[in-house]
Amino acid sequence: MVCGGFSCSKNALASLNILYILVSFILIGVAAYAKAIAIVTEIKIIGGVIACGVFLLLIAIIGLVGAIKHHQVLLFFYMIVLFLLFLMQFAIACACLAVNDQQQKDIAKTGWRLAGDKAKIKVQDTFHCCGFEDVNVSNDTSTRHPPCTWSSKCNKGNTASCCTGNPVTGQEDTCPINTTCWVQLHDNISRGLKISGGIGLFFSFTEILGVWFSLRFRNLKDPSADPSQFL
């Protein structure tokens, strides 16, 4: 049976906006998690997903109030903004899914170069890795990393550059740690982008449903309202 009555349409639109509120928290939470696990990497696209979640939360509250009160102005505003949000969320979600491995590496490398020793130490301690792409400490200050003191292999008087934080000298330098941080960061960044993009893309199509429901609901007359107000 098609939901064509006033009460049915009202309840459907209100329920849809309650769903949007839940979806907004999911978007914010997933994107915040993806942003947090990257640590040194500032991925602005993921920040866009968080912004979409916040906007969706606000517009869902407006839509819920408009549906309950059958407020024409609120429903019109809700319909326009929700459609614009759909376009923005769809574009950002596609952008998240379109970031390839090389672009992820370039973003992560830029973040590593700009990060201070405190942030680099946090990455190395969290992921049990050493350096971005090279475990040895080079003379290049942009890719240099602090000593990997988290490893017990560096706490036995080991003079390797990765343990002391001093650049590699002329002689051969062998680091007892063989896992670089890019190997660890890559999986987390890739997973974060795919989850954020996938969830954002999936739920963006439900916003078109909200636009259609609100347009349809605005044109229905409230049977309990005074008929003279439509004159």
C-alpha cells in the first residue's frame, strides 16, 4: 500500500530525519577515526566528510521540526539545503574513493616532513615502526626521524642510526628494525578513506529520498488545520 495520506507522509518524513541524525553521527565518527589513525597525515577530504556529517545533523533537526509542524518555510529550506548537501557529500565521497596509492603516499610524506619529532615518535611508538621509508637516519632533515626507542633492540647499547637518531656515517649502518612507518600508515589511510567514502556515498542517495518526501509533504493539506488558512 502506497503511503499517500498526510499522517503517513508526516511519519515517514519524520522517521527519515531521525535516520539522518543517526547517519550523521556515523559519518562524523568514522571520519574522525580515519583522521585520528593517520596521526601525521592531514587528509582534508576526510575533514569534508566530517563537515557533511555536521551539516546533515543540523539539517535533519530542521527537517524533523518542519515535518512535525508541517512548516512550509522550514520544509522549503530543508529541501534546498538537503539537495545541496547531497551534491557536496556525493562529490567528497567519490573523491575519497578515488585517491590512489601514490597520492596517499605523497600526502603521508608531506605530513611526515611537516611533523615535529613528538608526532613522529607517537607514530613510531603506536605502529612499532621506524622512519617513513628508510629505517636509517639520513642527512636529509626533511625525512629524518627520531630514534626508535620503543624497540628493545635499541636498548642494548646499539649504535645504529635508527637507535641513536644520528645520521648515517660513511661506514655501513645496519638497523635492527626492518619495518618502516609508511608500510603501517598505508593500510590505515587506505582503509579510512574507503570506509569514509563508502559510507558517505551510500547514504548520500538517501538524501534524494528526503528531498522527494519533503516536496511531496509540502503540497499536502493538513486535515486538522483550519480550511480558511488555505484561502
